[in-house]
Amino acid sequence: MAAVVEEKDVSGVEEKATPSVAPTAAEETAEEPGKHGDEEDTGAQIAPIVKLEEVVISTGEENEDVLLDIKAKLYRFDKEGTQWKERGVGQVKLLEHKQTKKIRLLMRQSRTLKICANHMVLASTTLQEHAGSDKSWVWHAPDYSDGTLKEELFCMRFGSIESAQKFKDAFEAAQEKVSVKSEKDEEAADETAGLLDNLKVEGEPKDEAEAAAVTGNEVPDHKDD
């Protein structure tokens, strides 16, 4: 009986040790991880030929808060050719200055980052639909993207109705901020002007007699000779 048990145990070990299917190439590689990997990785370190130093580039947006950042395509109307010309596709932003609280619209082309629109948001600006499209807006603005201030007619088209509406809502909200700030500035200017009108120089003579007393001169006689 003991011999029979031994034969079963031995046969069981032999069945487990003998694979029924030949190992694949991937399995062979997994079994010998250092066979090819060690030969390819030499561990050599190659120093760079040119050492590049990190350069900090100023975009001019460091002192501004982003109110809106959305993708769009911009067109400019060419008066000479009487046609719309594409200025680029990129991100259009509404930026509010942290100190002055002025808001501007800035758009850069996606790949080149070239500025294709750069103008202040004015309360008088009106957004209009272009040819009845609910994905496009048209407006006039004194633009400074080319380095010189000139009046431009822009058309901006968005990828969806939701994006177009989001831009319109953000633009009009910015206009409200600008309008409130403008009213406060006018009130402050009027108040300052009123205070200046009421101010008098301390010690300033009120009439000719007081002026003569201060200067030591006699009051001129206005009677006819």
C-alpha cells in the first residue's frame, strides 16, 4: 500500500512540473528579465551639448485677473476689400486689472500666441448677432493689437450656442463693472472740483483795503481827475 501511494505522489509532481503548452517568447523573456535589458541599458550619462537657462517671459497679464477664458475664431472686416478676413483661432480672455479695475479683451492665436485682438471693454459697446447666427457676435472697438490704436469691426464665432452665450454674459457683466466704476470716478471728480472751488488761500486779501494794508501801499483813488 505504501508503494502505491508513493507512485501517485510522484506522478502528481511530474504532471505539475511538465507544461502542457510550450512557453511563448514573451514568457521566456519574462523568465529571464536580465537577458536583454541589461545589455541595452549601459548606464552611460551623456552631457548636453548646449545648456539652456530658464528664461522668465512677461506676458503683460501678471497683474490681471481672468474673468473669462474660452476658445473662438476671430474675423476682422476689411474695409478696402469689403470682406471678412480671418485673424486666427485661439483663446479669448476678459482680463481685469487688479489695481485700476479696468477690463480688456485679449485674444491670442493658439500656436503662435500672436495677439489678434486687444481692446478695452467699454460700456457703449454693443454685441450683435452676425447674419442671424446664434454662435457669432459682431462689435466695433478701438483695437490696439497691431501696436496702433484704430477702429475695427470684429466678428467672433464660437463652437456652440452655449459658448457664445457664455461670452455674451461675461462681456455684459464686464460692461456693468466698467459702467459703475465710471460713474464713481465722475462723482469723485465732481466732488473734487467742488472742493477746489470752495478752497481759498489762507491769508488772501479779501478787498483792496486789506491788500493795501498787507503790502503797505495806499489804496488808489478811483475818483475822476
